[in-house]
Amino acid sequence: MALFPTNGTKPLVGGNYVLNVLNYINELNESLSAEQLKCIEREYQERENQKQEQQECEVSWDTILCWPRTVSGTLATIPCFDELNGIPYDNTREYALYLQ
């Protein structure tokens, strides 16, 4: 029985639980880092194109999700992801963040 579901990740290292956990954590960190970099790039691009006519909350990374630029005093929503850390989520729902 596998310690973690196989989803294209590195193969298990024999029966070494610690190495398997460390491999899993490294892969998770790498995938989140890639998403964080995309968010930072998006923030930079939007800053370049921004006309500060309204008070807005900047694009921000909360360690899991990239929140879009949003007008202050409004509710930002983004769709739920399909899966995170091997846990499936209901992608028909949304995450919400009230921005002041």
C-alpha cells in the first residue's frame, strides 16, 4: 500500500517513511512556489497597467491562493481548486475574501 496517492509524483523510497514524507513536502513546496511566482508576475503586470482612480486592494498571495486586484469595500471571490495536498474539493463552490 502506498503512503501517498500516486499522481505523477516521485516514486516511493523503499519503505522509508521519512524520505517519502520529505519528498512529498518538497513537491508540494515546488508546486506552491510556482503558483506564487505566477501570482507575483500577475501583480507586477497589473501594477504596470494600473491607473489609481479607485482605492483598490493589490493582487496578493496568501500562501495557497492568488487573490486578484479588487476594489476596496467589495467581496472578492475565486473558484475552489479541484484538489490540494491530495484532498479533493468541491470546485463548484467559491472562496470569498472581503477587502477593505
